[in-house]
Amino acid sequence: MNSCPHCRVESWCLDAAEDPTCRRAMRVKSFEAQSTGMKRKYEEWSISSRPRTSTIRRRKILDDAREFDIAHSVVSRLWKSFKTTGMCSRRYGGGRVRSTTPAEDRYIVLSAKKNKRTTAQQVANQFLAVSGKQISRKTVGRRLRGGGLYARRPVVYVPLTRQYRTARLQWCREHRNWTEQDWACVLFSDESRFSLSSDCRRQLIWRESGTAYLPENIQEKDRYPTCSIMVWAGIMINGRTRQRVVANGTMTGQRYIDEVLLPHVRLFRGAAGDKFVFMDDNATCHRTFAVQDCLGSEGIHRLVWPARSPDLNPIENVWDALGRQVAGRNYPPTNKNTLIRALTEEWDKLPQQLLDNVVQSMVRRVECCITLHGRHIPH
């Protein structure tokens, strides 16, 4: 049997033997079939003249259905559509009528933007009072997502007054010309408190639908932390201090000298040389006269730090990474001793590249703070 010069299919065009030019041939460039909820790729296939007998036509439909791995009813519907309209494109249904108009969609989005802490149910109630139309909170959620709004937990920062913003802006302008080499000589230090029952809600679990209350999917947590410890540490380019646990009480000025400055900071000062700069925040125990005398006698230059600026300190990102590592252990700590051991082990496991990256980000942090006029920066 000669093949059709248009469709290149021998078994489809029965007129090819009598008329090689094939009076009716059409190439369909795109074909979309949906199977098990997924769209199949576009396939190129050919439709030529109608077969002369119903038996041959039925056999051809079954052959094409097996070739493209689709239901024979799909091929049959496409063929009937082509005979009737001359087209075989998919006809999309109108779907369910939307319960809100485009103008009402914009009103819902604007209502959420005006009060970002309102809930979807509150927006639905407000919409009912204004328009008299009842919509569900799920409808409100879909309209807000269509407008680019998503429900997310707000980022928590310390409050900044105008005085604090001015001081932060002034400090960043003074250090705007510092390069990465200048920041590489700075030892960034801070204290942080860790507890057995972490209040971080960013830790997620994998579970099946409807299994929220199974024992393996429940995280037990005391309302008030029963055991917590404070640790001190410092980071810089190509180095870090040992983690110091502040046990049996709080950090005082004398303890800060005996347990932090002399055994840790003084060693880094001797190794780094005259360019060494020590950074600590404005905690009360850091600003005592005894601490200032100790730093002066040891020749340690202190970096003046603006108040209420934890977002400028790169070690805060390291504390966050450390807390995630401890919370993600196969056997989480259950008492004070295991918590101390877990913090020490995970601190030593933190990659040095992570510490170097956060220190090198100081140039971007300073520029970002200047751009935002002393407000909170996204770090």
C-alpha cells in the first residue's frame, strides 16, 4: 500500500492507493490528553480522509488509542468533532460561576492590606456587612492568594524608637567604608539561651493527612521552660572560640572577665595582632568599669556597637543554625547535661564556611541599614 504524501501513515489513508495526493489531509500540531491527573505532552499526529467502512474506522480508532496510550473514547470524540466542525481542539467547560466579581476581589485584597493581622473569617464577615453577600473563609483565602497575599508568621524584632534608628544610621555611616578585610579582623561575640522546650515554631514534621494527634506526631512542651542554659561564643573569619556555658547563675561583670575575656578573647588578641577588634553588645555585664579596665590593660580594642541592633550582629544567624541542629538530632536532649553536650557537639560541627559567610555579610548589612534609614534589616 502506498503511503500518503501528507500524513505519512499507510494504514490510515485508504485513498492513498487510488489518489496519491490525498484529497483531505490535516496535520494536528498539538494534542493534549490528561491521564491520572497529569497533562501529557503534546503529540503530533495526522488525520486524513474518513475510512470507508465503520469496521475499519473502529479498528483505526483503537490502534491510535493504543499508540498514544489514551482512551479510545477520546480519539472517537476528536474524530467526530473534526467531521462536524473541521477542528479537533479541546473544548473547555465554563466551570462553576465565581461568587465574587473582580471589583469585589479587589475590595477583599485591600481590606487585608489595610489590616494585615485580620483573619480570613473577619474579612468574610466584613464583606458580608458591606455587600450583603455570604462567602466562606476559603473563598477569601483564594482571593487573597490571587492578589499575592499569603498567611505567614511575622518576623519578630526588638522595638526601635526614633532615637535608636538615628543611632543605628549614624553607626552604619561611620562604618560604610569598611571592607571585608576590615571586618575579618573583628571577633563577633554574644550570649544566647537555649532550653529543652524550644519555642521555635519553624520546625516542621512530615505526616499523613488526618494523623496530627498520633503520638509520634505530637511534640510535648512545658508551658514554661523547665531547664535552660546560657552559652557564650565568638566567631570571625577562619576561626571561632570554644563555647562557654554560663552555669549556676547569670553573667556578671567579674564572671565576664574571668570566664570570657581572659581565657578566650585574650588568646584571639594575641593571635590576630594589633588589628584585632572585639565586638560585644551593650549588655549591663559588658559595660562595667572592671570590664573596661580589663580590656584596656590587655590592649583589646572594642568596637562601639549601636543599641538594640541584634540584626546587625552576624552571630545571631549562627545561633539560629545551632538551635536547628540541636532540635533536629535523632535523640533530642532530655536534661541539662545532654543539652550541654548536644550544644557543644553541634557547635563544633558547624561548617566554617557558614561562619565566614555571615561575617562577610557585614558589608551588605551596613548598606541595607543605610538604605532603610536605620530600620530593621532582613538578616
